[in-house]
Amino acid sequence: MTVAVFLGALLAAMALGVPIAYSLLLCGVALMVYLGNFDAQILAQNLIEGANSFPLLAVPFFMLAGEIMNVGGLSRRIVNLALTLVGHKRGGLGYVVILAAVLMAALSGSAVADTAALAALLLPMMVKAGHDKAKSGGLIASAGIIAPIIPPSIAFVIFGVAANVSITRLFLAGIVPGLLMGMAIAIAWYLVAKKEKITPPPKASGAEKLKALRDSTWALVLPFIVLVGLKLGVFTPTEAAVVAAVYALFVATVIYREMKLSQLYDVFVSAAKTTAVIMFLVAAAMVSAWLITVAQLPQELIALLEPLLDQPMLLMFVIMLIVIAVGTAMDMTPTILILTPVLMPLVKAAGIDPVYFGVLFIMNNAIGLVTPPVGTVLNVVAGVGKMKMDEVTRGVIPFMIAQFGVLLLLVLFPQIVLWPLKLFY
């Protein structure tokens, strides 16, 4: 009955158009009333404590780093480097999108920010070259969701805090799956692009490639600073976010000189607005997470799925199907915050590695960003590219199928995710 009260209140509030954060608070109140322990003071305390977390400080700084990179020319130079390296191949602009997305994912960790930058810079170029606009938009959307997988990742920070799992280990475990996602959509693009008869642009000369590499070197150094610093214990993931923001600001204002100090205010405001939405969601979700624990919902779920506890792979299949279904109707951050406290006890009871589960869980939620009808990243591409939502949805289908294929592969072979951790630890 507690499950019905929780889900019923949440879904009813969402159906009425109540924002997710307020829906979470309402379903928390409904649970408290049902359990007979409603107390406004406890509600307020959990709301405040939900955002009172040192690791969550990484979120605003990674968001700020992403904003600075887009305004300060770092993202544009990454795109230009990819253009000189693979732009001359058949369907080359598509490979430029994928390569640029992988490189940018290692800089910002935000799917929305990376997708907006890629759509603004490359979608007009692809359409001008003769590529189908819907397929181009779908490719950019699917490439943009690599950002939450390759470190540094805001989604891993949120999951790590909610699940009490090492964020550093999540970062390291996300590298190979993120690259596999890029390879999968590259294969899908090859199959799509070979049907189009488009003359690729001329191959860049060695001097042009060298110049593009030299121009983007400062941007490319950032992921190495973050990963090496984390591995050597020089800084925590939260401190890494500060390093990323300060480094991006230094490069944008002193090295590239594309961002003026007068633009800082707008950049800070933009990052603050996005951060405020995320942090309020986190705070509201922590209220629900506390009540989920009090109501013993995880224990009920464990009892329900007890026959699968000794079959971890089958259990992972079931969990991934649940997350896919939820991802079609809910955005990434609230899905992480709502499902993590429910699923983690089940995962631990089945003996599944929490880091492995975290990577697949975030991958699944990232793919949810391009699954209709909600599809936040689809909306970004549609907005930036001035396209209809159904056009982008039609264009993303082959790439979404490829990424689900990678997810299936990782469910079948967990060692693909876990072997990098064995190298580092």
C-alpha cells in the first residue's frame, strides 16, 4: 500500500502539471500523512540537509566550467580540431559530431550544454552540406548524451551522493562505456550516411591539422588534469570541479581572450539558474528518500524480487527495463534521485557491484534524454535547430537503438565496465 501511495501521489501531481521538485515534496507529504507522522519541521530539516552536501558543490562548478567553455571558445576549437581530423571522410561531418562530443564530454559533463553547443555549431554545417536535417539532429542528440558517461560527469556526482558510492571510481569506470557509446553511434552513422550521396569537403593539410591541434591544446589538457589529479589523490571530485572552472576561466580570458570580464556576470547567472534547478530537485528528492527508507519500500521491493536475487544478470535486465520505462516519462536528475534509494538496497542484496550498477544506471538515464515523449536533449536540438520534435525523434531512432545495444552488451559482460578499475586500483 505504501508503494501505491508514493507512486499515486507522485504521478497524480505530475499529471496535474506540478513541477517535478514540488511533486516530490507532495508525495513526501502524502507518505508522511499515510504513515501518521506528519511533521513540517522534519520536512524542512530534510529539505535543507538534502542540499547540504560537500560533494554536491561539484555541480555548480562543473556547470560553470561548461558555460565558460561554450562562451570562451574552448568548445569551438574542439569542434574545429575534429573537423580537420575526420571532416574529409564520407559522412565526415557526422564523425566530427561524434569526435567533438567525446572530447567535449571530457570537459563539461553536461548533456544539455554539450548538445546545445554541437547543435549551434554543426547542425547548420551538416544541413548546408546536404545531410538530412532530421538525421543530423538525431545524431547530435545521441552524441550529446555521451557527456553524462565520460568523466567529469554531473550525473555521476548526483548518483554518488545519493547512493553513497565513490565518485572517483564512477568517473574511472565511465570512460570505456562512454567510448563504446561513441563507437556505436559512429557505426550507426556509417550505415545511415552511406545511403546519402554527398561529396565530403577536401582533406585538411598537415599544417591545418597541426594548427587546429595547437589551438585546442589548452582545452584538451583539462580532462588530463582532472583524471590525473583524481588518480593521484591531489584533489577530490568536488575540488576537481573548481579546478575545471578556474582553468576554463583562465584559458578563456587570458589565453584565447574570447571572453571579456563584462560577460562573466551573464555566464555566472546562466550557470546559477541551471544549478538552482538541480539543487532544488536534489533537496526535494532527499525528503522522499528519507521517507522511502522510513516506509521500508526497499524491503518490500527486495521481497517482491527475491527470486531474482541469486541471478544478478537477470535482475539487471529487469532493473534496466524499469529504468527505460521511467526514462520515457521523466528527466534524468529526478529519475536518479527517486530510483537510487529504492534500487540500491536491492542491488547490494544481489551482490552486484555498486559502481558497475551506477554506470549502467546513468547510461540508461542518459539514453532516456533522447527517448520521447519527454526527451530533454531532443527538445534542445529541436529548439536550437528550429525543428519539429517529431523530426528529431525520427532522426534519433537508429542511434538510440545502437546505444541500447551497448547497454545490453554491458549487462551481459560486466567486466567491460570493471576492468579499468582494476588497472587503477
